[in-house]
Amino acid sequence: MELSQRVTKEQATKGTFPISILSLTVGAFAIGMTEFVIMGLLPNVAEDLHVSISSAGQLITMYALGVAIGAPILTVLTHRIPQKKLLCLLMVLFILGNGISVFAPSYAVMMGARIITALTHGTFFGVGAVIASNLVRPDKRAGAVSIMMAGLTIANIIGVPLGTFIGQHMGWRSSFGAIAIMGVIALIGILIFIPQIRQDKPASVFLQIRSLIRPKLLLYLLIGALGNAGLFSVFTYITPLLTQVTGFAEHSVTWILILFGCGVTLGNIVGGKLADWKLMPSVLGLYFTICVLLTLFTFTIYSPTAAVLTIFLWGAASFAVFPGLQVRVMSLAQAAPALASTSSHSAGNLGNAAGAFIGGWVITHLAITSLPWVGAVLVGLALILGIACYIAERKHVTA
């Protein structure tokens, strides 16, 4: 056994998280930056590539579709590659995609670069979650996944504002250059710190797909999608909500979103610890909390202080649920944990897109002030399905 493996096992025995997980956190940070930074640079990208703002916005849409559709396919095609080697290949592909973005001469080339980087997104998180959970004791798995996922949430607080600042002052291509450098740092960390984990012989493609399409697992993927739909039906339109309804100035929204990001990061870590303590009770309790907070947001949106407090708590609760749900999905597909974990991100991205669409419909046909309670209804559906699954599982165990 290699020294790195022995060190990792000793750390796991002591209950501490190995430094190798931090290299996954850096990769998650870089991926978070490349997904979201373009939102603040759309006018710059559109002007430079000679397209409309709406056309530039399709770079975001195609990225989401690349994650949702392409990631599970890539995971199946690469299932025989050892996990460490696969992570390295994904980071090389990620660096390549962002490198192409730096020099993209046209809109079509830029679109191709975005699709390349999108393919790495879901597969990296899927395989990374499996590796992170294998580097620690079984009772620390959700906490390990939450530390890796913290890179994504920290990217929203630090990475995206920093990338936007770089892009606005040095040109949007510089932002993608900085992201590519972050990818190189993550690749070096993976090469040095991630041990060669002994894997069982990978299951066949047919067996993996059969494991994935089990009704119970699909239900949990639907639960995750509904939860994300509730989140993004409100979060997509948080700026007009705060400016038009609460009365904040537009420049104040940036600081509120940073506070939201702080809540997200805190919730992600706490959620991992809660899931390691009591997995399904914590997931269901968090969904109930989100429903309550979104319902309250329907009323607190009219008070600046109460609205900001609600947003912070809502962000914390919304992201606290992810580590536990991720671990639950992986445990239901023991023959294909990486594919299940990747599919969880795909379902989440479909939920993001559905939430944004539903939120737009609500604004058009109801009112912008209806967004919070509609979000609560969507999360409530996830909660009802979750409770039904949990009760069925408990009856099966006691039978």
C-alpha cells in the first residue's frame, strides 16, 4: 500500500478530513467560477463576439444543458478509467475548454468551449463525491462531500466577484485565463494529494444504467430537482424582487448576494455534519425549514432588515440539504455510485432551468411578489415525496 493511502487511512481513523479533499475543493472552486462568472460579463462578451445579449445568454443555457445531458453520458463512457486518472483527464479537459475561451475568435468557437467545460462539471462532482466519501470513515461521508462542495459555494462569494472584476478591468478573456490557472492548480493538487484508491471491477454499462433507473433512486433525483426548482424560481429573480419590492438600491444587492453566499457556505458545511448524524431526518427537516422560510419571505420581502435575514437563512438551509441528498443517491446505486452522483447534478441543473422558467411564468401571469410562496410550494412537493420515501423505507425495514 502506498504511503499516501496509509496516511489517508490514519486520518480517517482519527476522524479528521485528509488534505487530499482540499484539492477537490479547489477543482470545485474553479468549476463554480467558470459556470457563473459569465453572467456578470455578458455585455462584454456580446460586444466582443458581435452578438446580441440574448444570444450571449445562450452560452449559459448550453452550459446547463451540457451538464444535464452530457455529464451522465461521459460518466458511462469513462467508467473503466481509474478514478484518479479520470479526475486528471477531466481537469485537463477543463483547462482546455477555458483556454479556448481565452482565444475564441467567434461565437461558435466560444459555444464549443463552453460545452467542453460543461462536460467536465457533472462528472467531476460525481467522481469527486465518490472519492471524497471513500477517503473518510463511513460516518463522515456527507461531511467530506460538503467540504468538496464548499468550493462551489465559495466560488460564488469570492471567485465570481473576483472574476467579474478581472473581466471588467482587463477584458472578459482574462477571467477565463484566471480560471484556467485555477484548473492547473487543482490538477497539480489532484496529482500530488489524491491517493490511488483500489477499485472493484467496474460494473457493466447495462448494470450501471439498471442501477440508475430504479424507481426509488429516480424518486430521489426528482426530489432534488424539485428542491432546486423551488430555489431558482426565486433566486433567479432576486435582484428585481429586492429593488422593486423591498426598495434596495441596485448596488446594495451585490452585498446582499455576498451575504447569501456566506449563508450558502455555512449551510453546506453544517448540512454535511447533520447528514452524518441523521441522514434522512436532516434532509426532511431542512426541506421543511426551507418551506417555512420561503413562506415567511412572502411577508418579510417588504421589510429590508427582515428580508436580508430571511435571505441569509434561506441560502443556508437550501444548500445544507445537498450533501445529505448526494450521499443518499450514491448509497442507492451501489453498482454505479459515480453515475448516480453525476445524475444528481444533472437533475439539479434541470431543476435550476425549470425553476427559472416557472419564476418567469409567475411574474408574467401572477405577480413578482408571488415568487416566494410558489417556491415554497415546489419545495413542499419535494418534502412530501421525501416523507413518502422515508415512511416506505421504514416500513420495509420493520417488516
